[in-house]
Amino acid sequence: MAMGKLMKKPASRSFPSLSIRIDLNPGERIGPGKIQLLESIQSCGSISAAGRALGMSYKRAWDLVDEINRICNQTAVERQVGGKHGGGAALTRFGALLVDQYREIETAAENAARQRLKVLKINLARPRKKAARGKAS
């Protein structure tokens, strides 16, 4: 996928589904929420607008951006100051790469698990058999 073109996950998913979390170090992970925030920052052009779009406070969004930058040891989001609209934020090259790589890993995992998820879905949909109760003779 080309950098700059960020893939959006479909709003409706069939269940069971797969969710990918990448553990970078103990207690330091990148998962669907952080990736969605990065995608929202890219599309909205600011951290506050991205947070609002995802139903989170500006502080929560900023805390997550700081965490992403810290655990990756690189800046994924940079602030843009001034300008006609008062600044904003954008993904760095690394931030766009992080999103792209995460989405590619997610797609590969979903493709690898698709058949097993279908089998699981079929088995989950089957009515449960009631356990036989012990009857006294």
C-alpha cells in the first residue's frame, strides 16, 4: 500500500473476527485503537479533531500520541503550528509507515485465519446440546 493512502477498516464486521496487537516490548503495544487514532489524525488534520471523531478527549488523544512516539522511539505524529487554520497535526513518514505496516500485517493474519474463523463461526451457530440429566430409576 502506498504511503499516504491509509486504509479504513470496514464499519461492519462479521464475528468471530481477528484483532491484531503488536507487542513491541513488555507493556508496550500497538493495536487497533492507536492505529485508528493515527488514521484519524491523518484524515482530520489535527489531534483534537481526531479525538472528537473517535469519541475521546483531546488529553486522551494526546496521551496516546505521546505513548506511540515514546514506545516506537520515533515521532509518528508532528504538530504543525500557525497557518491559516491555526495549525494542526500530521503523520510523519514513520507514522504513515507504521499504519501501513500494521494494516498489512492485519490483512495477512486475517487472510491466514479466514477459513478457521469460518469453521468457528459455523460451530458457534450450532444449537447447544443439553447435557443429559441423571435420572433416578
